[in-house]
Amino acid sequence: MKNIKPYLMVVLVLLTFTMSSCEVIGDIFEAGMWAALIIIVLIVLLVTWLFRKFRR
């Protein structure tokens, strides 16, 4: 884990110089929205499958 710290710092410094803070926050929220949407769809499919399995 100690080997990753220098690389992480370099990536963070590059992000601060290349992107504005609002853009970074917007990208984080957009990625979170898509991840949440995918998880919700998977849960709905799982519940539907379970109901069909137990009805038989």
C-alpha cells in the first residue's frame, strides 16, 4: 500500500491543475448517479426473479 501513495498524490495534483473543482464534483456525482441506477435495476431484477421462483 505504501507504493501507491506517490502515484495517488501525482494523480491528485494533475487533477487539480487540469480540472476545475465544479467539473470534478459534477463528474463524481454523475458517476454516482449511474452506479446507483445500475444497482437499483439489479435489485429490482433480483426481487422479481425471487418472487417468480417462490410462486411456483
